[in-house]
Amino acid sequence: MTKADLIDTVAGEVELSKRQAGEVVDLILEEIKLALQKGDRVALTPFGSFVVRSRKAREGRNPKTGEKIKIAARKVPAFVAGKSLKDAVGGTRSSSAKKTSAKKKSAKRK
């Protein structure tokens, strides 16, 4: 789905012109961006949340030359899917998959 598809859907559902629906979609996206710039979390219950994550500075390599380079610390936007979105897309995990995942996590901690 593209932004244009979303605008078409909004326009059809709430009986707005495409121009008005586009302004609404742009306003929502701008508000999410401004909140993330301030470091706030944007929770769209039960859909999910937009958050800002901090990445540590690290050392990388230039793939062309193999030379070591420093990659600066930075903040990046991230999306965390809510339960209803996870269920709609992938269904629920089986209990055996949860046990396997828990075993892997406990093995990594040791």
C-alpha cells in the first residue's frame, strides 16, 4: 500500500475529497514525526507504537577497501507492532515455538 492508496481509502471511507484526505494523512504523519523528534513515543493502540531507539557508536568496515571506519552513535525511528496487528498478520505462536524461543533466550544469557 502506498500513501496515495491510503489517501484514496480515507477519502472514500469518510466522504472527503482526495485533497482533504491527503491533508489529513500528511497532518498525522507530521505529528508522528514531530513527536519522535522530541523523543516521545507515539502509541496507536492496538495497532502499535513508534519509538526512538539509540544506536551506539561502533566500528565498521568500508566494503570496498576493507578499511576500518567509525560509525557515529545516532537515534533511529522504530515501529513496534501491537498485539492485534501481530495476530492479524501472523496469527499466534504455538506453545512449542514459545518454549523454543525461551530456551534460546536463556542460553544467550549464560
